[in-house]
Amino acid sequence: MAEIIQKDGTWVFDGDALRLTPGRDKNVSLLRQTLGELVVPLGALAGVSFEQGKKSGRLRLRLRDGACPLLHATGGRLTAPHDPYQLLVESDRHGVAEYLADEVRNALLVEQVPAGPVDTYLLPGPSVPLSVSAGDGTASFDGERVRLEWNWKTEEAKAAAGARTLPLTEVQAVEWHPAAGLENGHLRFTVRGAATKAPPKYDPNSVELWGFKKDPLMALVAAAVQARLPHPAAPPEDTAPPPRPLPAAPAEDGHDALLRRLRELGELHREGVLTDEEFALAKQAVLQRM
């Protein structure tokens, strides 16, 4: 097991998953604190890196495309303070961070986890019910319905239409954009039969965001909805091939499985798929598990 504890948070890797717990320091973003602990399965990872700096370093996880509904709903627009897959590392813990990154890399190599995209979410998204007030309204989601309510700052015509309740079955897409420079951000829902090009200020299916502290929390609403929508890369139900029954595999204990993995690694090394260095690292990781 590899573990690193920092003011920014704690990351623990047990060989099968990474447990990411946000810190309680006042500088930890409200989004990460509200999101809480994340358990990222090894199969959801495409890579890990550690970047050293003069005062602090940064651990970064790279997830496979389509694995996380939060990343999909925000389109990669979460900045470093709010990104739950980054961890600030103090200078005296750089060695620990490097060790954890190496352990994750070795596990990805040993388990031969592909780095390509997936067609199903491998993380569940934020828990519901969830309600956030920011910008010109409040967005709430209970797992089945989105409700949008307006405040005194809402544009008059938009507010006059009253609160909106959007059944999840009518929502086709959701997106979150942060405010940037002089441009306001938004949380927008694309509703079946109600497509519009109106700015979020006038769109009754959007909450306009002005760049204040609670704006990032609207990304959690977007992610909770996204997690319950059909995955964009999933094949249509009527064209998906029927599942093929898998042949029964003989029972295999942990020791036999590791011996089999060593043989597979040896074959990959002989065939030139793995370099000498990659083979040595992968072999060492397997032997440590034995």
C-alpha cells in the first residue's frame, strides 16, 4: 500500500483502487470538500504523473476518456484548485509522491490496463439529492428530476416564467462552463424539443453564473445528472450486440494468478512488447504481491 498525507488531501493506493480524500485545510476548494472522498478503480486510470516545483509539487491522475461523469460534464474546464484528481505536495514529501506514482504505474503495467476511452462510467458521480444556489438561481436534483428556481437577480422575463421542473427522461445533455474574464458562466440543460440558442441570462433551462465562490458547486449538479444519462459512447440499445456467454474459468488462487502473470510478462518481454526496464519494474511489482 502507498499513502501520502498532505494539507491538500490524502491519497491511498491499495493495488486495486486509489482513495482520494480532500483535506480540511481552509485553502481546499468548496467543490472538493462537498464532493468528499472518491474511490477511483485502477481500471479507470490512464496514467499518473508527479510534477516537482520549487515550493510544492503536484500529483495528477489522468483518467480514461468517459470514465468520470464530472470530467465529462465540465469538459476539462475545472481549474487546478477544484480538480479532485490533483494533489498539492509539500517539498519534503516529493519522494513519497514519486513512490506512490511509481506504484500506480507498476500496477497499470502489471494489470495491463488499457489507456483508451470507455463506453460506461466507472465512477458513480456525486450523491443525490443535491441542491446548489449560485448566480441567478438554485439548481436541485433528486435523481429523477431537475428543479430550477430563480432569485431576485434573475432577468425579469426569465423569472416571470416561474420555477422549472425537468424530468430526467426529458434531459438530453447537461454542461457546465465557469465564468472567464468578462464572460459569465452557466449550467445549461438541453431539453428534448426545447433547443435554444438564447444566452443563459434568458434561457429558462440555464442558470447564469458570475464567477463567485459557489459557482463550481454547480458542476456537481451537472455531474450528478450526467452520471444518470446514457453514456455518450455507449452503442444504441437496438444495435448493441447480445452479450456472449463466457466460458467458465477454472478456479485459481492468488498465488497461481501471480505466477500466471509472471509467465505472461516473460512472454511479452521475449516478444519485444516490453522493454528490459518495463519488464523489470512489472516483475518486481508482481513479486512484491507474492
